[in-house]
Amino acid sequence: MSSSPQPTSSQAATADNGGGGSAMALLVIASCQLMVVLDITIVNIALPHIQRSLEFSTTSLAWVVNAYTLTFGGLLLLGGRAGDILGRRRVFVFGVLLFVCASLLGGFAQNSGQLLAARALQGVGGAIASPTSLALISTTFREGPERNRAFGVFAAVSAGGGAIGLLAGGMLVEWLNWRWVLFVNVPIGLLIVLATPRWIKESERHPGRFDITGALTSTAGMVLLVYGFIRAAQHGWRDALTLASFVGAAVVLAVFVLVERGSRQPITPLHMFGDRNRAGTYGMMLSLSAAIFGMFFFLTLFVQNVLDFSPLQAGLAFLPVSAVIAIGAGLASRFLPVYGPKPFMVVGAVLAAAGLAWLTLTDVDSTYAGSILGPMLVFSLGMGMEFVSLTLMALSNVRVEETGAASGLLNATQQVGGSLGLSILVTMFGTASTNEAEKQIPRFLAQATLVERRRFEQTGELPARWADEVLTAGASAAFVTAAIFTLVAALIAVLVIQVRPSDLERLKGGGIPGPG
């Protein structure tokens, strides 16, 4: 009797599913990723309404965003590991259910503490579901064109979810109220949970244990680091608590590295950084995520405060971002087997830098069509190319039992890079806007009426035409820093990434993937 090669688990799953089943599986996975990613930005437009409803101070309001992104980014590695050990479909469903429950609790929050706790719990649910959903692509779709297309859809959703969140947030706030930016997750999440057993097969479970110490120290270290930057923007670099935060972050992150080195089953397999392509990919994702988080944050402020867009208008203003990201992702997915990922990594980072450099020219007389739309589309095209290339490169040559950890690390660098990068950009914004305010206050006082002077003495707030100058100067400084982040990513792509002939063969589906 002649023997024949046995299919891998991912090939078998795909064969069992069939074409229609594969499409439905991808729809379920992409829907989960969209729900998790858009929740990073969907609350941005609702923040003024949340502030008035739950009596947040301006400083504490930032934690409505940070409570989600920090727990999300900090626990992604643990979520990826859980999928490897317990079974990815089982963990995927649990993460989605936790996300749904947290969204429901947040929608009913009656005070700031309840909302922040719910947002943090949402981050935990997202950290469990998101890396598992990416790993499910690796075990559901055959390596080659089929998996490339699936990664392209996943990457487009990951990159474009922020813009979709801004649009959805604008619609929900304007037509209903801010609580629906959280309630909307409930029906979507329940549909995902009901569809998952039908269309997604359970993955093989791999023996192992959870590195709880590693998860806690990595999360705590990043929280301290981000808090240090945010506090520096408000109280200066010489503030005692600012310095203590940075020192604490350095100590805790050093402990994290020591724990991982000494663990037999670390949450972050440090040997993954031994592959220069994967290490370079993580570095690029860290830099690029800082840029894209910053672009959304500051442009949202600009179009609502300076251009006087309503929440719905602001959401619509970002809709072209998703379309162009999808175009960039589609181009990369199609031509990756021909040219390899490196050209798209280099060109994508350069386009993103060009778009951000163009945005630095924005001033108070700028218009959306004349000054915002063009650079935003250039940036988005580059990011669409990047996310497909980075996703494929991060999971190249990874052993099956470590795909959850590898995908979790990629997602973690995205979220941590976004949180850390945004905190750095906020610091740059704060410094530049403070300097601009020192210039604008004397000019305002020289022209102000008596009523305007008294109002300024009582509130410390400049009238709109002067405040717009301050905000624009701060945003421009932030865009300069974000452009530097993308140039760093371009340099990494040029100097670090090396695509081998075997990598191109795998992208074409010409060989059976072996262990990394």
C-alpha cells in the first residue's frame, strides 16, 4: 500500500469547512476583530458627553481611553497563550462573552469609577479574543494565497477599525446617546458567540502553564510608563510623581525580562526576537501604531474644535480612511507573492511619513477638503500596505503551538505602541500648546473686551479663536513626532528586514510550512 502525506491540521480544517465555510469562518473572525478594534476609538467622539454625564475632570477623562488600551495591550500575550493551552475556539468564545458583559456594564455605569472598571474589563475581554482570532486564521486557512487573502481582510479590519469606530460613535452619539457606543457591542458579540461553534473548528490543545507573573509585570510596567508620559504633559518632567513613574516602570519591566528568561514556559518566548525579521516586524508595529493612534486622536480634536464638525460629521470625515486602508491592504495581499513583503514595508512607512509631514502644515484657516483629506489618504494607503506585510512576517516560521503567542505579541506591540506613542505625542502637544498659549494670551488681552477679560480670569480658558491657535500648534508638533515614528519604521524595514527565497515560496503556497 502506498503512503501519502498527511495534511496539516490547518489544511484539514480548511478542507472540512469548504469554500463557503471558510468565508463564514473569516466573517466571524473579522467581526470579532472589528468589534474589539473599533472600541478603541468609538468612545473618542463621545468623550465630551461622557464627561458631562458622569462628571469626569478633564484629566481623568483620558483614562476612559487608557483603561481599555492598557489592559488590552498588557494582557494580549496572556490571551494568546491561553488559546494555545486551552483551545482557541473555547478561549475565543470566552473572550467575546467577557467583552459583551463588560460593554453592558459600561453602558449602565452611573459614575466614573464604574465606567473605568467596565472599560478595563472590556480590555481584558479584547485581550483574550483578539490574539486568538488571529491565530485561528493560521489554523483555518491553508498557507499560500488563501491565507494571504484572509490576512488581508484581517489586517484591513484591524487598521480600518479605528475610522469605523469614529463614524459609528458619531452616529450613535448624535442619534441616541453616549451609552450606545457601549451597548452596540452586545448584539454583535452575541451573534459572534452563536456563530462560532457552527463555522470554526476547535484547535488542538498544547500542554503548558500560564505565566501569570509575566503577564502582571508586563502590564504594570507599561501602565507606569504611559502614566509617566501623561503626567509629564500636565506637571512637567521634574515632577516627583512623574519621575517615580518612570523609575517604577524601568524596575518592573526589568523584573519582567528576568521572569521571562527564567521561565520554562514564558508568556513571551524571547527566542522569537532571535529571528531578525520578526524582531524588526515588532519594532515597526510599535512605531507605526504610535503614529496611527496619534493621527486619529489629534485629527478628531481638530475637526470638532477648530472646524466645528458635529459628532456625525467628524465620523464621516474619517470614513475615507477605511476605504483607502482596504485598498492598500488589497494591493499588498495581491502582490506579496511576487515582490515579497519588504517593498511594501518600506513604501508603506514612507507614505505614512509623507502624510503626517503634510499634516504639519495645517493651521486655523485650513479646510477639510484642502488640508486634511489629502494627507489622511496618503497616510492610510501606506498603513494598509503595512498591516498586511507585518502580519504575515510576524507569523512566518512560527511553530504551530506558538502561533497564539506570536499573534498575541504582534497585537500587544500594536496596542502598547499606540498607548505609549499617544502618551508621548500628548506630551509634545502639551509642551507646544503651552508655549503657544504664552504667545496668544498677551495678544488676546490686548484686544479683549472687559467681559472677555473677566471670563478669562474666572475660567482660565481662551475664547475659541485664540484657543484654536493653541490647539493647532500643539497638534502640529504631535504630527512632527508621529512622522519621526514612521521614519524609524522605514529605517527598520530597510536595514533589518531580509526576505529569503523560502519566504516567497511559502507566500505562493509552493511548499509545506515547517517548524520555525
